[in-house]
Amino acid sequence: MLDAKVKELLNEQVNKEFYSAYLYLDFANFYNRRGLDGFYNWFYIQTQEERDHAMLFMKYLQNNSADVELLMIPKPEISLERLEDPLHEAVKHEAYVTSLINNLYDAAQSAKDFRTVQFLDWFVKEQGEEEKNTQDLVTKMELFGSEPRSLYMLDNELKARVYTAPSLVL
Ligand code: FEO
């Protein structure tokens, strides 16, 4: 039996990960409208990864005999104007998700729920990667984004990103 607080936070995390997918789909669409296929591709793949995260949390709840309650996914309402805006927003959003994972980890440890702690270890590492990847994009945009030819090359680089299923299997 999962601790009630841990279970509540895990269930909320299903929703938060689906929101992340929704938010990144909004960012992907922003770039699609501007003809930047590589940036579109990067965020479209990010959307797929966030959906995977949501499904992993759901599967973990199911594996522990807990009911899953699907909550409402809010509309992404971030105003995007400049080409770099989604990148800065993604950095902020990943830091927020890290804080959610840390909060969950803290609750699981307090409840001496070491199975959930172990499950969350993968997400702690994943968040480190997600924060780095989004920050790297901001850095590249700052270096190359203001010149059309280098922006074109950066867009081509991002076009090469391919989706890979998560290494965590439940
Ligand atoms: Fe599921 Fe980007 O954190």
C-alpha cells in the first residue's frame, strides 16, 4: 500500500507530465508556424518524452494497486513572441518539474517508501539531463540565433534529433 500523500503526489505527477507534453506541443507549434522544422522536431520529441513520463507514473501507480485519477490538463498560456522565448520557458519549466520530483522524493523518504524512492531515482537523473539539454539550447541560440545562416544550421542540427523510448521499463 502506498502512503496516502505519496500516492496523491504520484497521481498529480501524471497530470504534470501530461501538461509538460501539452506545453511543449504548444512550443513545437510556435516553431512550425515560423518554418523552423528543427526546433519543431526537438519540441515534438520532447512532447513524446513527457507523455512517456506520464505513462511511467501511471504504470507505477497501477503496479502498486493504486487507482489513477486523470485530472484536467490546463491550457498552455505562456505568451511567446521572440524565437528564443520557448527555450527560456523550457528551462524554467524543467526547473519547476525538478522541484516537483524533489518534493515527491522527499515525501517518499519521509514515509520510508523506499520502493518509490528507487523508482524516482530514474527521474532525478532524467531531470538533470532535461535541465542541461534545455540550457544547452538557450546557449546555442544565444551564440548562433541572431544570424540567419547559423540559425539555419542550428535548425538543421535539431532536425536530426530522433525519439528514443525511455530506458526505464515498468
Ligand atoms: Fe518530464 Fe521534462 O520532465
